[in-house]
Amino acid sequence: MASSPRTVAGSAGDPLAEAIELTKRLKLPYIRRSLTDLIPTAKAQRWDPAEVVRVLLAEEAAGRDTANLRTRRKRAAFPAGKTFGDWDEQASTIPRPTQDALKTLEWVQRKENLCICGPSGTGKSHFCEALGQAAVEAGMTVAWFTIEDLGVLVRRHRADDSITRALTRLIRTDLIIIDLSRPRDYAEPAMA
């Protein structure tokens, strides 16, 4: 026996106010923000109803994408906000073809490891953070750690034997960056 499609009754009052209430109930905040501006425009320009629905859904998707990007970036805990926008490719000792290959992030998708070594002040941390930022923008999850941060993580979870859960959660991350640079406040004193 086939079930008949469910019908929704028309609006009993102000349809826009009812739509806004429905967006609250359905947790659609970006559609809710767009409704009051979009509906008058759609009426004035005589949009097809399907176009109104498409635009509203596109607003919700774009809003969620932006919120997800912000959340992934915050969870990554990047130290300085460095990106490839402020990276000087010419000044780096990493060959340009290698930089370009690493920027594709294909190695992350293949679950390969990367180790960047070199003297202090050559941009290793900047390049790694820029790779992490690019990975976040590509929809990946990233975790940034200093070696001290990892020590704190282990010590914090050792007390209650939850280290296995913490490491399992960490291992699910697409890209884990461990910066072994010495923090500035631990730098050796200048020689006289």
C-alpha cells in the first residue's frame, strides 16, 4: 500500500514570519538572515519559486561552509596566521617545484609524511603553517603542535589513562603539524 504525499496547509497569518519561525526550528540561520531581504526582491522581480528556494539553500550552504572553515581554523590552533599570501617563494631554500608540489596537498591525501629541516629563521614554521592553512581551506582538519604541546597532551591524559582516546582523536586529523622550533622565550641568551 503506497502512502500518499503529505500536504502542508497554507499560511494562517504572515507567511514570512512563519518561515522565519521554521528556520529557527530547523536550525537554518543563514536562510533566516536572507529571508527578509530576499523575499521582497524575489516578489519585485517575479522570480520563479524554484529560484527562490535555490538561492536560499545556496545562502545556507555558503554560511555553513564559512562557519566550518572558521571552526577548522580555530581547532587547528595555528600560532601566527601565516599563509602563502605572505610567503616569499623566491627567498626560500625549498626548490620552487617542490614548493608547488607540496602546495597541491596531494601528499596529505596519500597520508604521506613531510619533514622540513633547516637553520633557524629560514621560514620552516611559516611554510608549514601556510600548508596547514591551505589544507583547512581545502576542507581538511589540521592540528598544530609544538613539541611542548605534545608533552602537555600526554601528561594531561596520562593521569586518567585517556591517552588512547586522545591519540585516536588526534590520528583522525588529516594533517598533524609538529613544529620543533624552540619557542622564542626559550632562546639562548646572546653572547657578550
